[in-house]
Amino acid sequence: MSRFFDHMNHHLRVLTILLTSGIVLLNISQTTDILAQDITQQPQPTSYQVPSFFLKSPTLIRSATSAKGPASEANYHFTIQVPSNAGQPLKSVTIIQQLNVEKIRFLPQGSQAFIGQSFHRGTPVAVQGELIENDTDGVKVIFNEPILPGNTVTVVLRAINPLYGGVYQFGVTAFPEGNDQQGLYLGPGRLHFSMPGGSS
């Protein structure tokens, strides 16, 4: 009789082990399914954008104005040379007035550009001019067709001269074509305006 009970106990232990294993396996399977769902529901990383930058800096070679009189409408010329080894075409330029006694009023819809030196107008380049967001002290000029390395381009801003003359400076930054553009500050362009009555 004792052998019978021993035999039954053995079978019960085996059955308990099998049932326990089944529960463990079921839990593992359910956990795996949950993890798989969590992974698929996670936002997938976007493709990495390679930064675009100049290998050789463009150069601001001249700044000039078509008129120096106080409060008169004028064209401000900023000539930029893009070296042949720049590595990237020039896509856009920002021109921002630096702190002075008077804020100049820009007319971005009058923005222009052409290939060549200031006041030696060459082939026109189509552009879009816009006031920089949250900053009315500057204009962003975007070239519809990027300026290829080896070219010189003159950006023309339409503006109203300050009433109080003197030297005014404008920070010029160049941006290459491509994603995640890395702007490169080219330095200040300086313009000299007359005071009321014709004095400098």
C-alpha cells in the first residue's frame, strides 16, 4: 500500500512540476508579447541629417549704399565672394543691423541679388527676402538657385536711411545649401550715412 502512495506522490510531483512549468512558459510568452508591442509602439528614430557647412569660408568683400542722405530710400549692397573650394554652394544670407542710436527700416520685398561686384550689375539672381522672425533688425535673403563656388554675388537690401547719420554696422552670416545648415559669420558690413543738413 505504501508503494502505491509513493507512486501516486511521485505522479503528483511530476504533474505539479509540469503545471508550474506551463505557467512559467505562459508568463514568459505573455511578457515577450508585451515587450514586442512596447518596442513597435515606440517612435522610430528619424534618419540622421548630416550637417552642411563650408569647407572654406565665403568672404564679405564690400558693403556700400546707393544713397547717404538722411531718411532717404536706398539700396544697401553687400558683396560676397564664394571661393572655388567652399565645398558647398551659398544658399542664403542674413544681414542684421548691429546696435546703434537708430533702428533702420528694411523693406524686404525689395531685396535683389546679381552675380558680380557691387554697382557692376551682372546676371540677376532670383531671391526671396524676409524679415528675420522675431527680429525686425535684419533680413534673410534666400537664393532660389544657390550660388555655386567660384562666384561673386552682390545682395541688395532696400531700406530707409537713418535720420541721424554716422557709421552703421550690419552683421553678415552666410548659410550653405543642405540640411541642418551651419551658418558662418562673415563679419560686419559698414555703411556711412550723412546727418541732416549734409554733414557727415
